[in-house]
Amino acid sequence: MPKSLPDALDLPIPKLVEADEDGEVKDPRVLLNGGTVRVCYDDMQPTDRITLNWPRTGSSYPPIEPQDGGGDGCINFYIPAQY
């Protein structure tokens, strides 16, 4: 019998790679060329389709392409500096 998924998954919070362990960016200059958001969770499958929504003040979400799951349980999304 195949596994069934709930309507909403309870996943760990994605991490901004350039942030410190408290989730803060002490020197915003490290993001002048953009940043990287890492999404990791147990049992990630290559068939998983992962979408990152990056909110911007006063406008809709920027077009960040969804990605398929990675074999090591983590994937990285590049966030361009203009976002």
C-alpha cells in the first residue's frame, strides 16, 4: 500500500546559508551578490517537487523556479540580489 501524505507537511524551516546560527545576517554586504536558501528534510525523494516562496515588500513573490528533491536530503535555492 503506498504512503499517503497529509494535506500540509510539517517541514523544518529553510535556512539562509549566509546567516549565522541565530538566523541573522550581521553584515548585509555578504548578500550583495545574492544569497542561498537551503531546504533540508528527512526522507527527501528525487520525485519531491519543492517550491520556495520568497516574500518581497509591496509586491508578489519573485519567480524562483521549483526544484526536485535531492538524494542527500537537501537542496539549495539561489536568491538573486534584487530580491
